Amino acid sequence: MKVAVFSTKSYDKEFLTEANKGRYELVFFETHLSAATARLANGFDAVCVFVNDDLDREVIASLSKNGVKLIALRCAGFNNVDLNQAKAAGIPVARVPAYSPHGVAEHAVALILALNRRICRAYNRVREGNFSIEGLLGFELYGKTVGMMGTGKIGAIFAGIMKNGFGCKVLAYDVHVNPECEALGVRYVSKDEIFAHSDIISLHLPLNKATHHIIDASALEKMKNGVMLINTSRGGLIDSSCLSEGLKSGKIGFLGLDVYEEEETMFFEDLSSQPIYDDTFVRIMAFPRVIITGHQAFFTDTALRNIAQTTMNNIESFEKGSIDPANLVISP
């Protein structure tokens, strides 16, 4: 099989090549897959794509026309794929459902600690020979109420860290109850109760029609003043247009993001020598109690190895006629 790998960075090439073990012909493209670049997949049996590749109706029609028989996602989310069009075109979509739940949960905690204890500001001061601790006052996590939205594998690990590691009270919202979370003593409540009672709210939800903009201006109004908001899941869970006002008013006391609603034009790229044209993003970054990382919560050696291995296994399974149902998003 011949596989076109889009949105390729050096680490993708390294880990995928290692996991491939010479089984298939992998051709790496740095560009994102989009309507403008879909022609590059002409003559390939499969495409391997990531979170910011666009597989809309037009792209999938082009892939089908060009002979592509498999869409292999090297990520868990699939909100960037028109599943109806893929099904109509007879192209199965396979994903990597769990590759680094510990890594993502730990990154969420890292954002909480960095924001709370003003780590970035303190680091910069000391680098400049300023050892004053004025303005660096934090708070203890012990006894605080953490609201967790989404209780899948990542959420369950996050809950364990916050409850057992820091002694927090953990509330949870999800349409499905996870017995692992219940065993930890996590209490399931409504969205409004999460908003009303949480000192820290951390998002661990998939992005779909029901969760799109689950945090908007109305939700912010229901939260405690000075709430800490953390998102390491999907950017579209938060209506970014309301964040600036929330920060300005003090409703949001701390904001930690590893994802952003319009990240596909920025994240994973070096834009240090050019302006950032997203005015909303620039405004958010201007506030002092904000930390944004560039979609790196998943980025551990363990995760990259797991992603590469599962992706190549999905391709091999497809070739043999049977993809693991746990990895299959849609079959024709």
C-alpha cells in the first residue's frame, strides 16, 4: 500500500517510519490536507491525517475520485471529517482512540500549577535578577472544588490526580457515568452545578454538536468570579469571542489553553517572524493570567510511539480486511 501522510513534522516521520518497519510506502507531506492539496493524494491507497487537516465533503469526494480507500487518523478526535460523505464514498475512517491519556491529564495539571503559582512570571523575574515575590501570591489546591467536564480515560486520570494527589473535591459532568470516577468519590452533577460551585473547571470532552461552545458567555455568567478555566481537549468547546470580556471583568481569573478554536492557521507552525492576525487570540494573550500552549498536551514520547503503532496497525488491519472495531470511526 502507498500512504500519503499529511501535516508531517520531523517527529511524525521518525515515529511512523519506525512503526512501519518497511511494510508500506509512506510519502510525507508537510502541508495540511485541504481542498487545495487533495490532489497530492492522487494514486495513493490511503491518507494519514492529523487534527488540523480538513476532510470536508469536497476533500473526501476528491480523495475517492483519486483512488483513496482509507482515511487513517493519527489522533482520537474526528470532528474535522465529514463522516456522512466518507460513508457515502465507501471510505472507512480509523483513528487512535487512546494514545496518551496520562500525558494530556498531566498537562492539564501543569497548566493549573503554572497559572496558580505564577511560574512563568516568577521564572522571567529570576532570569532578570529580580527575586521579589510581590504579585506572585498563589492559592493551595487542597480543599478546592474542581469541576471536570468529560469523564473518559483522560478525565478519570485527571480526577485521580486532583482528588488523590491534591485533596480536591471533584465534581463531574458527562452524559455517561464512568465507574472509575465514581470509585474515586467523584460526584456527578449538572452543568449548572459545575459552573456554580467550581474553583477550577477543566474540559475533557470530545467536540461534537452537543459540546460545541459548551462554554459561552451564558456559561461564564454562571461561574464563580475568578474561576480558573482549563482546556486541553478541543478548541471549539469554548466560544473564544467571550474570553476577552470574561478576563477583563475578572469572571475568569486564570485561563489555561492547549487548544484554540481557530488554531489550524497557527498551531504546529513557527510564526515567530510574522504578525499574528487573529485579533481574538492576540487580545487573550495580552492578559497576565493566561497561559496558552500550542496543542502539546499529547506530545510525549509514549504518545508518539502509541500513535504511530496504532496508525500502522490500522492500515495493516484494513489491508487484511478487518479494522479493530475500537479504532473504527465509520465503515462503508
